[in-house]
Amino acid sequence: MRELKDSYDIVVVGAGPGGSCSAYEAALNGAKTLLVEKSQEIGEPVRCAEAIPGLEDFNIKPSDEFVRSKVKGGYIFTPSGKRIKVSSDKATGYVVERKIFDKYLAIRAAKAGSKIMVKSTVVGLERDGDEWVVEIEYLGEIYKVRSKIVIAADGVESNIAEYAGLKAKKNPLEVCSCAEFEMVNVKLIDSEMLEFYFGNEIAKGGYAWIFPKGDCANVGLGVRDRKKKAINYLYDFLENELVKDRLKDATPIELKVGGAPVSGPIEKTYTDGLLVVGDAAGQISPLTGGGIYLAMDCGLMAGRVASEAIKNNDWSEDFLKKYEEMWKKKHFNMLMDHLKYRKILEKLNDEEIEELADVLGDSLEDIDLKKFAKKIIKRPSLLKYFKEIVF
């Protein structure tokens, strides 16, 4: 490949939001950086519902180029159709066009100085002294490049961390299977509100959603059920009494499928000369399956620490552990809380979901734990699930 060099300071594997943000931050801080993406087009295939809070947190100005809808909150629906309005600062954000947004992030990394290889797959990773030899397959040819640090941002199926001896493989039972149609002619309740549907018949072990997306809407779900496929749950959801009148004229223009690891972060996200970011690291909410914001934020941290390591001529495990300390300080407690809540919710039957909705009321902002405890203590059927939280 004409522009491929023999060696780099940092090789980032995977040009999703986490990888591109890692490459951006590393290159911005002067590190010689290569970003490797296995797809022939960055942003493809799309595997998520495309919602993200707080672009401004990353000094990214929301643009009509990639923002399809602005979000001011959401509605949660029980199996019977009871509706709870969610309105808090944490519920605001955007629905983006991932095909464009991911490419925007990669372009930003390139403008900062990172080189990019597309349709390129890392097929091997070997230690040679205190550096890595990275084997990259491109158009049938194998290229070998040396790198002081590798950042593994290669998604839920991550192989890179495993190559380096870290335990990153996800338990299939802890991966939420997702299926989604992008549809036109969807009758939305509110073009600035997300919709979430819960129930064991609707989406066992997960939830269904309708997200506004400009002239379209993302209609999908995530489930943890090995007896019935996500796509079959989706077909059934389209005919559910709660939504079928609003979807009767809707037609799909795209089908998206994928998996979201919802077991929480992996045990360790660093070793000598290597960091793990995003879905590969389990940096995704076990409760909502949302991971774009986390991947971007942790990616920036990884790029920053990696570039500091290069400047200090020290990419040992002892130095790189700064990365894990940084992201855990900011996000770990939230991830573990979300894991706890997910495990509670998946135990509830539909009647208990309805009862929980009665406790929460018609509107939900930030939950006042003391008020919640006073209400839940009067509901013995629910208290057994929430003891750990309220006491």
C-alpha cells in the first residue's frame, strides 16, 4: 500500500466512534498513528439505534450533516400501554446518521494527522521486544507494521485484546441480539421524544424502541432469548396493539442487525503496549445498550494516555494503567449500577413491570432514592428485587 509505513507509534484497530476518537486524540498530541478498519466504508454496517447524548461534550457542533433529530426526552411504555414521561438532562441528545457521523469522526482523526487503512483486517499480533508486529490483510496481501502501542477498538467480537492475552470474549448469553428497521411513514407521538417498550412478550431480556430520525424512524429491539430470534420479535412488535396503528403505513428502507454486550466491562483494559476501548472493553450500558458516548469518551482517554506514553518513552503496563484509572473513575460506578438494574428488570414478569410503573408514576426525572424506597417498601412483590438498592 503506497502510504503505509513500516512503523507507527500507535495502531488503532477499528474505526467506530471509539477507535476514531482514539486516533484523533493520539495524532493531535503528536503520535504517529495508523487507524485500521476492516469494512470498505467507515460507518458500515450500522448496528445500533443511533442515539447519542451530549455531542457538545466532545466539542462537536451538532450539524445537519449528520444529526437527523434532536431529542428532548422519552416515553417508557409498559406491556399494557401505560406511559411514563422521561424528562431530565440525561435524556436529551441526538439521533445521528451513523454512516455519516462515523465517517465525520474518522475524517477528524485524519485531519489531526492519523493515517487510515480501510478494507483492512488485522489477522495477527505478535510481541517483538517491547513493540508489536501487527499483521494486516489488505486486498489479499499481508502487510506487517511495527507499533509501540495498539488500541483495540474492534467491537463486540474483539480479537485484538485476546491476541494480547487479555480476556475480552463475551459470553453469548450476555450479548443482546438486536434487530432494527429504518422505516418511513411512521406516525410518531412526538418527533423529539424517544419511545421505549418493555415486556417479556415484546422483547424478553431487553426492550423495543421507536426513535425519530428526520423523515424516518428507527424501529427495533434488543433481546436476550435463545428460543426466538430478534428479527421474529421485531416482526411481532410491528403488529403489537400498542404501535400497529402508527406503523400500518410504515415501510422499511433498511434492516440493521447486531449484538450489544451487556455484561459490563471486561476485567482488564490494558497490558504492555495495548489498550482496549468501546464495545471490545464492555464500555456500554448494560441497561440501555447505549455505547456511542462511552466509546468516544474512553477513546479520547486512550488516545491521550497512549500519546503521553510515547512522549515519555514508556508504554509499559504500569504506565498504561492510567487509562483504566481514568475511565473507571468517570464511568465504572454507573456501568455497574446499570448492570444491577438490568439484572433486576429481567427478573420481572409483565405484571411486576406494571406494578413498578405504578410506583414510578406518570413522569420520571432523576429518581429520588428515598422517595422510591418509601413506595417500594409497600410492594412486597417488588421489594424482593430492590432490597439491595433501597437498603
